[in-house]
Amino acid sequence: MREFAYQRAAQVRDALTAVAGDAGARYLGGGTNLVDLMKCGVEEPTRLVDVRRLPLDGVSETPDGGLVIGATTTNSDMAAHPEVRRRFPALTQAVLAGASGQLRNMATVGGNLLQRTRCGYFADLSEPCNKRAPGSGCAALGGVHHNHAVLGHSEQCVATHPSDMAVALAALDAVVSYETLDGPGEVPLSRFYLPVGDRPDRETALPSGALITAVVLPGSAVGLRSRYRKVRERASYAFATVSVAAALDIRDGVVHDVRIALGGVASRPWRAGSAEALLRGARPTADRLRTCAEEALSEANPLPDNRYKVTLARNLIEAVLGELTGTEMDR
């Protein structure tokens, strides 16, 4: 085991100062991802700055009917919060589907967003991985990839993002707030995760040394009618094979607004903007929902062993939209 320094930050400024100038420093929240990666040698921090006790937990309301969720709030506390459950049910559903109770009790909101994209080769130091060691290659392309990306991937990386919570947040137009030594900042979740491109090791748009302080959910009628569904290889704790978060605002039988995000299909939560456009302003007939689902996967580029994900994702989108609209889908 490699030695590392450990310190517990009492204030946000203390945490930022401790990390500044130390490329090997990492913030430590619940540790449910970082510690695992340290154990297998993928992460080798020189310093851990514990931010769990910073005054960044809790859920508060915004004037527009939205919510501010502190970065150190545990996943369990967020999922159980009555206003989260009432205003944004898809978020509670996603968190409860995302991990075991023990992990939810430890994992923090900020840490959940910063989970490293998962792939068996990423955690195997004997295999090449451009995410772990840029320029070494991608073993998954010619190896086991049945559960890898079908959208937005590149020849450099075909791994998928693991967070269920982030998929729901993407569908709810969440904004990530952060703090740096130069002051506060924010970035919409739609731009928080970087396209995989040629540098899959670069995952987020956070400035160097930035500390996530909160996630802001804007008030919106669309969040009240929202749902998250996940298909996985076993019923117990497992990452998504495919997941869908959808939110709808229906007025007089017409879709006034709609949000659709997919998980398990790309290196980041995948917002299906073109599919949303087909449904917005239309009546949610079975044919329209099916067309919407087909459009969401129109740019899919599956690998030889994961073509099934395209069909699975289409069917799941139809099912979720059918449930939210009360539309009976023919099979």
C-alpha cells in the first residue's frame, strides 16, 4: 500500500487550499468509489482531503420552487427527503435503484457525480485503458464489451457512466455549483461531463481543484410527473444495462414540455434532445411515443456484442413514456 497524507477540512476554504498545487490530492466524501480504486491501484493519491464534515449538507428550497441539495448530503438522505420525493420523484427512484442501502448511507451527492466511468478493463492494471493511462489503447474494443456504450463513444473509449442519480439530474436540468480559490461557479449538468473524444481521461468540466458544493434543481412543472426505470443484469445492486429518466408536463392532452435522459449507453448521461423535440407540442399517441423512442437511438453506433442495447433502450423509452402519459403501447 502506498502512503498518503490525510486531513479533515473544517471549512470550504481549508479544503481548497489543501488541494491547491498538489496534483495528487483528492477530495474524500463517502469514499465508496475512490477507496475502491485506491485498493486496486487505479487511484494513487498523495493526499486525501476529507470534506464529509463541511457545512454542505441538507436540502433547501429556492424561490422558483426548486431545490438546492448540498454536496455532502448522503444519497439516502436525499432520496428520503419529502420535497425531493414530491417535486422530483424520478430523482428518488434513481438513487434508490443505484446502490445498496449501506452504500447510499455513505455516498454523497458530490461524490456520486464524480464516479469514474466504469469498465472492467479500467480497473485491471494488466490491460490497456486510455482512461487510466492515456495513449495505451482500449482493450474493450476487441474484448468483452456487451455492456458498453452505443452512443457518443470513440475509438479511444467505449465505457459507460455508472451514476443513476446523474441520469435523473440530466433529465431535470440540474445545475452543479462549485467553489474555487478564485470564487464560486456553476455549470449545467448538460455540460458537466465532457464528450469522450480523444481524451477519455478528462471526464468533467470542473476547473482544477474545484470542490462541488451543491446541485440545484430549478423549479418546473415537468419534474412533478417524472419517472426513472433501470434494466440491469440482476435484480440486486448492479449498474444499469440501460436506464431512462423522463419528465413530462401535459396540458389539455398535449405535451407542453418533456425531458428524456438515458443511462448505461454512453460515457455520460445522454440527453435525447431530438426525441424530445418530436414529442413537445404533440399528443402522446402510441405512434408518436414509438417515433420518439426510435429518434432517441437514431445515432446509435453499437459494437458487435451490444447491439441488443439499442432495442432495449427503445423499448424502455416507450414503456416509461407510456406510463407517464397513460398511453397503452402495442407490443
